[in-house]
Amino acid sequence: MSSKYFKVVYGFDEDEYIAIDDSELKKAIYAHLTGKKVAFKEGSVSGDKIIVIRPDWNKAMGWNVGYKPTPEEMGEIDATVGKKYLGIVAHAKDEVEGYIKSGQLEKLNTPLLESSTKIHTKGLTQIGKI
């Protein structure tokens, strides 16, 4: 599986972000949801300062930092790597919320699950004695 790249944006200037890959996405979302401080490979931030977590299209496409893609190149993103990013942040958010509710915070450092299939865990779990 190839890595997916994201920006943890904490300010309004173009360079006020921390670059992460998908291995740190759940940790970033945890910080954003809880306001807690977290450390990444490229820096650290207090979760209450995070404005948004979004795909890093320049890194995903192999473009230089700060390069401004043309409208045609933005269309290229949609046609190529963009499809791989569909729903990934929402899926990671669902996982993190589950870890918070269940107290399984050690799972924040696990790789993001490939499938967005939800496991039914409420109600009957076997047909046994009905």
C-alpha cells in the first residue's frame, strides 16, 4: 500500500502546517477532536490549534512544496490520486471516535484500516438463545 499524505493546518499562512502521512492520521484526528498535544515525526501541535486536516496534494503528486497547480493539474489530481483519498479522513475519524469511547487509545498508532466496513457490535452477536 502506498502512503497517503496530509497537512495538519494550524494557521492561516501557507507554511503553517505539519506534513504527515497516513500512519499519523489517526493521531492528528485525535488531537483535533480532544484538543490534546501530540507529537508527529515532523513536529508537534496542540489539538486546539488545528484548523483542518486535509490531503497534501503537492506531496501526493510529487510537486515541490509551495507549487501552485493550474486548474488543469487540479483536474489531474481528481483523475489520479484524488480517488484514493475519498472518505479516508471521515473513516479515520470514525475509528478514532470508537477508540475514545472504548478507551483503546493505544490503537491510535495502528495503521488505518483499509476497509470502511463497519462492524456491528450492538445487540445480538450470535443467534444462540433467542
